[in-house]
Amino acid sequence: MAFVIIKPKRDKALQRKHPWVFSGALAQKKGNPAAGDTVDIVSAKGEWLGRGAYSPKSQIAVRLWTFSEDEPVDEAFFRRRLERAIVNRRELKKRCHLNACRLVNAESDGLPGLIIDQYDRFLVCQFLTVGVHAWKDVIVQQLQDLVAPEGIFERSDSPVLDKEGLPRTVGRLAGHEPPETIEIREGDFRFLVDVRNGHKTGFYLDQRDNRHQATHYAADGDVLNCFCYTGGFGVAAMAGGARTVTNIDVSVASLDLARQNMVLNNLNSERVDYLQADVFKQLRYFRDAARDFDVIILDPPKFADSKQQLDRASRGYKDINLLAVKLLRAGGYLFTFSCSGLMEPALFQKIVADAALDAGRDAQIIGRMGQAADHPTSLTFPEGHYLKGLLCRVW
Ligand code: SAH
């Protein structure tokens, strides 16, 4: 087997079982590995450190499959990892009455680069690194054996594929084509998911617990749901007894599904507004019109893809949070999120604190939110924790 040798003193992260080796840490490679090949990783002193997938184009040159020297990376390996991830979700699915769930969460399930989401009888996959790309056929076969879905669909169309030198690929991998929308069940809620054109694999499964949290704060309130996508938080707020919900998104297609989702949940659509608008502009418009709300949800898209974008992202978060805090009635609730993994929780909290200060309002954190349990974070891979939310009471 080909192998790579790590520069002296660059093995600390691997000793702590962090699953990435950066290209700058490589001293030598032996045996001419190709993209996606399995390589052993050896320290400068010759100790065996791990085994992973080689990715020559990426800054992350090797992603670890295993830290056990006697564990080969073969079909049985993928079978074990997939089975463990899938079995680990069973209890959650049952307890929360879900038929949609993330089954495999990449590095945090020991399968770097692989995302598998289940939407009722369909699986939607993302193969985001050359490592998992090389094992695609095996993985698809194993999924058929383990889950027996009606169809498996690929949504490998994330910009991160460019860094791996992989083409974007969307289409059926096995079984039937998924329907235009798939109806999923999340406790008492139902949602329609467009797995072909929707964001990520179609739905924000990671916000499940936070949606439910929103039901508890919405009673009799006027709720503003910014960046609503297909209206998950809006449905939760209406189900929680909101007086009105205002859903805002730039995407007409998303708003259209949001409308359908409200109907699907038998909620009174007459009390719901759907605004196709830029949130940054609409919040200013509301401020100038002296509109106010009892609950505001801010769940923007990822503002930072790289460290260079962090400053600009921070200004974006500050801007919307400042405007939102101003629009809240005394005692109102702000659900504010950042899904940029690069935005540290402490910095995000400081931005929200600065926003409240500049708005001249007092605010308390009454809850901290994160991604749902089917999006675990391995303790050896803190980067896996990307979704942060603060629930603030504003005075
Ligand atoms: N809260 C949603 C997920 C939000 S995803 C949920 O729980 O399902 C982010 C959404 O923001 C996308 O639907 C995208 O269309 C929208 N968006 C991005 N930039 C926007 C802007 N400037 N103004 C309004 N909507 C925006």
C-alpha cells in the first residue's frame, strides 16, 4: 500500500485522532498514490499513525478512515461504519416519530466526506471527497442492503467539490427516481421536501429541535421568520399558537413550498404573510415603518466559507441582529443562528451582544441551540459543530 510520511512534530492532531492531515504536514509520499487511494500515514520516526484517503488537489491531503492498524479499508469496513451510523439513529427516529433523518454525518460518523439523509423511503447522498467518491458503488450497494430504500438519489453539487477536483453530480443512483416532493414526518409536523432542487439534500433537518423550541415561545405573538426557506419555523410558530407569522425569503420556489407546508399542517394560512424580499432591506423597511414583533427568527445562509470572509460575515450578522433587536417588543424573543462553522460560538455571541448594545436594548440568553442529534459532532472533530443558535429575551 502507498504511504505518506508526516513532517516531524506535525503528528499531534493525529495522535488525538483528528481525521485530517493538511498538505503542508506531508514530508513525503511513497508508492505514487492516486486521488482517492487508501494510504497509510507514518510519522517521521516511522510509527504507524493511521490510514486514510489521499486527495492530491485538496489542502486536506488525507482524510482518515481508521486509527487501527489491523483494520483494512474494504467493503466490510464500509458495511460496519454505515451499519453503526444507521443503527445509532433508530432510537431517535422512533422516539421523535421521524421518517426523515441524517443517517450518516461524515467525519463525525467515521466516514469523511459522506452525507446520507433519509426522506421517508428515499435516501439522498452527497459524496464530497475523492475518498468517498472512490467507494461510491460499494456504499450504494451497502445502503440498498441495509435500508432497502425505494430509491437512492445523489446531490453531490456543493462548491466544496471544486476543492477536491470532483465534478458536480446530481441524479439517480439506484431504485426509483424520487417524486417531485417527498412528504416527511417530524413528530406532529409534516413537510414537503424537494430533494432535486432544494438546499443541501432538500431540507434543514439540523434545525429540528430548534423548530420545536420555537413552538413554545410563539403563543399569541407576531412572529417574523427571516430566511424562512420552506417555512419550517413558520409552521412551528403557527402550531404554537402564533397570532401572525411573516415568512421572508428571496426564493419564490421556497416561499411556494412554505405555503404548501402550512396547508399540509392544517394551519390557518390567512394569518401568514409570505414576502419575497431581501431580509437586509426588509428589516430596514420594517424599522422605518415602525413595525414590531414578539418573536424574530434569523436563520441566514452560511455567510463565511473561508477565514478571509469572516470579517464580512461578522458585519452581516451584526447588521441583521441589530435590526432584529430593534424590531422586538419588550420581552420579545430572538432566535438567532449562524451555520458558518468558521464562526466561533464566542465570536457569534459577542456580535449579538454588540448588536443589542448598539440597539440600546438589554438582552439575556435564555437558551443555546445547536444541530439536532442526528448531526453528531465527534469529540475528535470539533469542526463538525457548525450550527450555533442563541435564544435571547430582549427588553
Ligand atoms: N430557516 C430555514 C433555512 C434557511 S436557509 C429552515 O429552517 O428551513 C437560508 C435561506 O435564506 C434560503 O432559503 C435562501 O433562499 C434565503 N436567503 C439567502 N439570502 C437571503 C436574503 N438576503 N434575503 C432573504 N432570503 C435570503
